[in-house]
Amino acid sequence: MFKYRPGDDVGELEDWPFDNPLSNYQIKNGDPKASGRLDAGGPGHTTRTGIWRCTKGMFECTEQGDELMTILSGCCRLTDMISGESTELSTGDSLFIRDGSRVTWDIFEDVTKAFFGFKADGF
């Protein structure tokens, strides 16, 4: 069982550079730095659960897997590059993103999220 609550210390995280070619990251503003941890699943599995954190900045990427996320701290805006729909998120908010979605992350205040991801053909 994994329990995450807004404001709790999430423990140690490792650097997660923006270098996955499938995600095709493009930094749009600032110098965002990401870190994270997988708590379950991951490479070779169809699911993964963990924590992700990113500092202020803006980047565009293609999401890898369906994902349900909950913001534990910070605030940001996600914009779907196809539909143009934007959603602002802050502490306690949740959002579902589909595999393959091209999105822009505009992070106003360092964000920490808990996530559950699913990819039918595996991560």
C-alpha cells in the first residue's frame, strides 16, 4: 500500500533528466529539473506508481502511458497541444492524461505529484 498526502515528505528522489526520445521533450521557458522515484512497476511492466517532482519552467512532451496524477504540492498548468484545452492544477487536484498526449507543462511553483500509469504494451 502506498499512501501520499499533500504536504508530506515523499522521501528520496533521483534525477530524471528530460532525455527520453519517445517523449520528445522541448524546453520552452526557464530551466526545469525533474526528479522522481518508482514505488512499483516500471520497465517491463504494464503499470507503474511513484512520485515525480519538477522545478519551475515550461516544457512540452509526449506522455508515455495513461496516467492518473494527484498534485501533492505546487501549482502548474497543463495544456493539450491538440485540443488546446488547459487545466490549472494545485495541491490536492487530480488529472487523467491519455497515452500519447502531447502536452505543455507550465510549472509556476515547484510541483510534486503522485502518479499511477498504465501502458498496455509495457513501459
